[in-house]
Amino acid sequence: MERPVFKPVGTPVEELDTPALVVDLDALNHNLETVHGGFADVAPTLRPDMSAHLCPAVASRQLASGGTVGGVAVSTVGEAKVFAQEGVGDILIANLLVTDAKIQAACGLAAMSDLTVLVERQDIIARFSEAATSRGVSLRLLIQVSTSDDQPGVDSSEKAATLATSVSAADGLRFGGLFARAGGGPNSGSSALTAIKAMRQAVAQAGIDVDTVCLAGTHDLVSDDDTDVVTEVVAGVYALMDHNHGSLHPDLKHAARLLTTVITHPEPDLAWLDTGQKAASVDTGLPAIDGVPGAMLTRMSAEHGGVALEGDARSEFEIGDKIWLIPADIANCANLYDYIYAAQDGKLAAVWEVAARGRYR
């Protein structure tokens, strides 16, 4: 558990102990207004993905912004438990649960919240039915559709129709529809839509209503091609943003940044920060330095970050200076922190707990 040096509300942000994960409220509000506003007048609605920040305070702002299904998506049962305890009444676990412990835990949470889970196999349906019936709860199931060779899920319309029929007939379960995860690049939703259209038609031909078609992981958040197919879009990075997604969404702002301190400047073209891999995930790339042309983070040890300096930047880094970093991947970065510092007009406005961090199971 992090033991930060807390400062009172109103403290200038740059007086915070570093490294610190700071969220600018004006930028966050801009992102929420921009994205949620885009869902106000279209057929799909937004299901915010909590795994992008793991923070109930951010979740409450997302759910209050309109254009949502009224619920959230998470990645694990542990994350679902955190948000169910925070009063979220509609939760999708966007992952495949196969162990008895996770199946039983999910059924336990179904007594607290309207819980939706994913399936792709016949035997898992039977185990969910047995667990739900024994606990006297009702679980909603979506069939996960495979949209590419590297994505799990059913890979044929016939399998989708068979599983939908089994869910509909099982005690303690409700068939909700289909779930697909798009790939990792722009326009990645198109192949997912092609697969999911065929499977939706097959399920409908089996006499089963498909109320929900949920698409996750697509960079083009709202597409005209989605409106006659997709009912829910799962997205999460948009709220805080990160460096990896910045070029894909130029209309959104980097609400989340890391405040760091220069600890040494041993050579004209090199400086070191007090922020390393333990405070800024580098799994998908190094953070970007914000607002200092000619300065680039080039390496990170466990505790420190090395900055290469060119031109005017050589004279702009002094020991004790505060430097802002934009995380490469906000989900991985948020998972490293127990607290987010919310700031407005350059001053501390609130301290938010990242309550679902480390909930890997």
C-alpha cells in the first residue's frame, strides 16, 4: 500500500510529493463531454471500461455524464466486487471465467449487482447454471465471438446458435446476446462487425432474441456502420487518455499525467528523474515528456528515468524542477498507484483512491 505525503486541498500541484499520478479535472470533464456527447444521439450506448483507471471516483463521473447503458465493464471478478460495493448496479465482466472459484464468486456478486459474464463453451454454461441455481441468483450471459485468430470466442454461426439455445434453456441464466473484441488499430471494428452480424442472424434464426451486441476495444468509438448492429460500446481510455492513444483521438486531452522531479543533471545532454518503471509502466512504451521540446525520456531503471536533452532543453532542467510525463498506457500506469490526485487550476482539489488496483482475480 502506498504511503504518500498527503497535502491539503488547495496545495499547488507542483508541491506534491513525487512521483504522483495527477488528473486535471478540466481535461477530464472535456473528455467526458466530448465522448459521452457523441453517444447521446446514436443507437449504441457506452459502457465505460473501469480497467482503464480502476477508480470509483472517475466511474461516478462517467456514469453521470449520460450516453451510457447505466453500467460498467471490468476485467476480473475482483474488480467487479469493488464497483459492486460502490453501488454500481450493472457490471459486465469482459473476460472468460472458467475456474470454480471465479464462477462461484461471480454468482455471489450477482446478489449485489446485475452481473453479465462471457462464455464460449458448453461445459461452462452448465457450471454457471449449477452455481447460479444453488445460490438462487440470475446471471446474464453473452456469447464471446472470435473476430480474429488471436481472439478467444466461438468461430462459427452454428456454434453461436447452439450456445445461445443452451443458455436460454438453462436454469439461473439469461441469454443477453453477443460480445466481440475488436483488434488494436484504427477501423478495427469492421472485421468484428462482419463476424458478429453473421452470428446474430444465426441466433435469431434459432428463435432467440439478441438484445445486446457489445463491441469492445475499438478505437473508432462511434461509427455509422455500428448503429444497426452494435447496442453497446465498451471503451475506457478516453476518460484519462494516454500517449499511445493520443494520435487516434486528437480531440481528447491528456487528463492524466505523472508529476516527477529532476534529481540530477550530470551532463549537458542528460538528466535523471525520480520516476522509473515502478511508477510508470513501460510495457507498451516509455512515457512522453510534456511541454519541453528537445527532451525525450530514453530509458528507465526500476526507480529512475533518464532524459536525453537537445537544444534549449539542456538549460531547462535544473535539480528540483518538476517535469510532467504522459503515460504510454494509462491502464497499466493507474494500476501502479493507490491514489490519484485530482487537480483544478493548478491546485489539489481531491485525492481519489484507485480502489480496484491489483485485483487480478
